[in-house]
Amino acid sequence: MSQISVSAPGKLMLFGEHSVVYGHPCIVTAINQRMQAVVELIDDPFLEIDANDVGVTGYKKPIKEIGRGEIPKGARFVEIAVKNILKNCPYTGGVKITTHSEFSSLFGFGSSSASTICVIKGLSELLDMKLDNMELFDLAYKTVSEIQGTISGFDVAAGIYGGTLYFIKPVHPRGGRTVLLGGVQEEINSIPLIVVYSGIKADTPTLVRHVAKLKQEKPEFVHTIFNTITKLVEKAKTALLEKDWKTAGELMNTNQEYLQSLGVSTEKLDSMINAACRAGAYGAKLSGAGGGDCIIALAPDENREEVKKAIQTAGGIIMNVNTNAPGVQITK
Ligand code: PMV
């Protein structure tokens, strides 16, 4: 077999963004919009990438040179993923990768992590490396952090395991080899979320740096916020498992207040969130780094439509997204 098709889900952060970077837990769900990749072993010792969704067409580089020199933004995750797999593998041929996304990379659904996972899963299968999910996580986590710097890996976990996860950032053991996934996976049946795109692309690394700076300047303040978010995440986990959407919504509001204190929310996000709450949502919050991307809301069935309308009036774009999607899959 020299060709394989793989897909991995996008993700949405439900609770605990930012504090998760510092070892606190978060809750993330995999969504039903997926990244697809066809991975092929070819004779010529080149890496070839077609990722039209992110403007990469006919990209070609000798395998010996991958990971070096200028790499176009849209090819970065795929190229570094291939480099990290081939580093420990005697394979000397070439690799061709074609990706296609069901969602725009602008939404913050984790297209970079999902494509990284697809490449690592597909290529490791073709090369008969028999990676288990933990090893897959390890390689994908290494790849994404090599490019993005400080991350938690919550999106990598969601892309691999799927479902809704309680996740804790892995602790790097000495020697920098295996990465242990500190979280547990728990199935929570589909959550009736309203997902809304703000129309603004967030820059995650900038926001992560902003919180790091705040943490340096006001360690006590940030420490207290992180500990409070941790308690809230534990409560949210119970609420989600019990399908207590009212409590989960109220916890979203509290989480949002702390994210505002960290300075990662914006006027646009706040006004969509306020509109949702005024229209009768149980609660709403930003999802992810902040600065833009998406907000999420939970509302009772009877005023769901009203809540959606209010958010639209505040400038939000309602997304058709379901939660608890399956993790990475070989499709052909
Ligand atoms: O911007 P997103 O959707 O990739 O979410 C970032 C979440 C952070 O906690 C801020 C960073 C991370 O790696 O967990």
C-alpha cells in the first residue's frame, strides 16, 4: 500500500483556555468539521504538498532539505510533521501530501493541529511504524510546539481522541522522549452549543505571550485567576456529564469574566456574549485564545432561535457545528 486517506476533527475549547498552558485542566470538544489528507509514498525523494485551502499548490522540496530554509506558512505544519516522522525512520523515498479542509483556517477550529495529526497518522501507517495514540500525540505535540512555541496541546488531544475531553498538558519527562497525556477521556453526549464566528482572526501566540507577560508582572493575580478557573473546570466537567446545561452556561459566564480580567476578550466578543445573555442564554464565553475567532453559548431550547438572532444582530456569524466528533480516522 502506498497511499492512504486520513481525517481528523477540528476542535472547540469549552472551558479553561490560557490556564491550561500552565498545567491547569481544560475541557475541549472535537467538532464535526474535519481536515482530510491523502498521504502517498512516491519514488522521487521529494516532499510534495498541495494544500489549496491555505494557498499551497505544487510545493516541492528535496526530502534531504525538509525543515530547512523558508517554508510557506500554509506548508509549515505538514513539512515539520514529515520531518519529525522521517527522523526516526530509514525510509529514503518521497512523500506526497494533499490536504482538504471542511472548514476555513480563519475560524480557529484547529486546522494546523488537525493537518499535523493527519500527516503523522497517515505516514506512520504507510511506513508501518505502528504508533499508538500516545506516540501519535507525542509527535504531533512536538511538531505543533516546534512551530507555535508555548502551547498546551489541547487541540492535538481533541484531534486524536475525539469526543469531549478533560485535558491536562503533558509533563515532559527527563530526556525529552515520551509525553504522557495527563488528562482522561470521558464521553459526554453531544452538547447543544451555539457556535458563533466573530469575523476576526485571532493570533493565538500573541495572546499567549500577553498572558505570559501579565503572569510575570502580576504573578499573584494571575495565579488566583488560574486556580479559580481550575475549580470552575471541575464543576463544568460534572455539569456536562450530567447534561446540566444551565449550570454549564452559568460557568461559561464566570469563565468569561476571568478571561476578561486576563485581558484576552474584546469589545466585539463581549457584545456578542452580552447579546446572547440578554436574549435568554444560560451563558456564553469566548472559545480559544480570545482576540477574535469564535464564541460559544448555551441556551434553553425555547429561546435558542432568539439567542441566535440577537448574536447575529451583534455582528456574529452562526456556525453549523456539532460536538463530540470522532478522533483521527483512516478513511481509505
Ligand atoms: O486559539 P486557539 O483556539 O488555538 O486556543 C488557544 C488556547 C490557549 O489555551 C490560549 C493556548 C493553548 O495552547 O492551550
